[in-house]
Amino acid sequence: MLGRMDERNLVLVLAGPTAVGKTATSLLLARELGGEIVSADSRQVYRGMDIGTAKVTPAERAEIPHHLIDIRNPDETISLGEYKVLADAVIAGILARGRLPMLVGGTGQYVRAVVEGWQIPRVPPQPELRQELEELAAREGKEAVFSRLQMLDPASAQAIDYRNLRRVIRAIEVTMVAGRPFSELQTKQPPPWRVVQIGLTRPREALYARADARIESMFEAGWVEEVRALLARGYTPDLPSFASLGYREVAAYLAGDYDLAEAKRLIRRATRAFIRRQYNWFRLTNPDIHWFDLAEVGTEEILAWTRSVIP
């Protein structure tokens, strides 16, 4: 149990779309405020997937403690419920040390699960059911799997994007194993901390340009070699970890399915679509975020505002 809320305990959330500038801003705030960073990035949990997920550097991790990075191998999974349990424990430990927990990332579900205190059913993965549903999606399309969810749990179907196959399958899985709709099993228990939420944004075209530039820098930093090494270790592109932006495209390039220019084009397109989904998720589902446009304000202004609202 996490206990009752203590107003002196505070968690600072820093959210926003990919490539907006969360890392640089979080490092500055952590330095100035005595913070430790708790990753809310569903892809940075995987070891060996460093370049394509834009992990902080070893030097930055040595300077500022970072948590929930590199906690799974690429052929392992982590459910939202498992992440929530780990994040709660890490945050409690940081507060016990008298430090400021900073939940930083672009995975909206991770952020909301912690901030809103989601109580998530701990149903273990069902490999045979997952394989059956994945084969159905490959054969008849994602809509066919989503139709099953609509029949089993209409409330969850209204809340989940049919294109998010992993979430759709998970909702079906939990419903079938628990014998109750997934939507009924998800309850909320407010966490025992005060939460301050900051969102970072930029004009859309400027953000797309930053994302394109980052993709190029990832390739220059050795992204192709990183993926080649993962494949050489036996990790395959059909793993959930390879759903991280760009990894399947790089693997397809290495397999000779298309050239490097086409791989980059596909990654740029997927990244822009992902940015749009992130914006929709944060803006439509979380009205408590205080937004800063980094085209208009600098990190010092964000720091000053943060200091004004925390003890």
C-alpha cells in the first residue's frame, strides 16, 4: 500500500511528443531541483536498443539518476500493470531519500497510470491466445480483432484505438482470463503524492523538422549497426520491442526489402504519425498539464514556473 497523500511529497511530470526536447529540459530541472528521473517511455525499457529510442547518454545517467531504463531484454515484455508497480516503488524510494521524482516521457498510458493511480489487473500473458489474435490480424486485418473486443467489452472498445493491436489484444486477454470486462477491472486509487504536470510543445512543422534531424543523427550514430547486432543475437523483427519507431524498417533494410532512403522515408512518416497521436493523447485525455511552447519560452522560464508551484 502506498498510504495517504502527503502534501509535502510531490511528483513532477514532464510529458510531450517525441523530439520536442524533454531530455534537455528534464536534465536542467533535475540539476536545479534535486531530481531523479523516472522514465515513462515504453521503448527505453529494452536493453541494447539505445540509439533508436534516444536514450540519455551514460554520462547523463551518471550525473542524474535515471530509473526504469534497460530493465528488459528485447525478447521480454512488460505490461502496463508491471510498469505501474515498478514506477510506484521507485517514486516512493526517491521521496524517502528526500529527492524530487520526475516522471519523464512520451508514453501517455504510463504517465496516466501513475498520475491517476490506475489499479491494473495482473493477468499473465496468454501466448496461445495472443498468437491466435495476431494471426487473425495478419489474415483479416486489425479490424477483425477489434470486432472481438467490441463484442466482449464495448466500453474498452470505445477507449482503445483499433490500430493499437497490442492494447486491443491485451484487453481481450484480460477479459477472457478474468471472466469480467477489462473496463470493469480498471479502477483508480489516487496516489499519495501531489502531482505537478508540465507539457512541452513546439509548432508542428518545427517539431517535424526536429524529428527528421534526429532520425538522421541516429543513423550517423550507428543505428543500422545497433539493429544488425540485435538481429545477430537472435532477436527478430516480429518481437514487440521491434515495434519501437524505426527498428522494423531498419531490419527490413538489412534484409534487402528496400534501400536506406526508403527506410528513412518510412521512419519519418511513422514518426510524424506517432507525434500526432501523442498530441491527441496528452491534450485530449489530460487537462491538468501546464503547457510550455519551447518556441516561445526557454528552460529558465520553465524552471522559474516550476519553483513557484513546488514547496
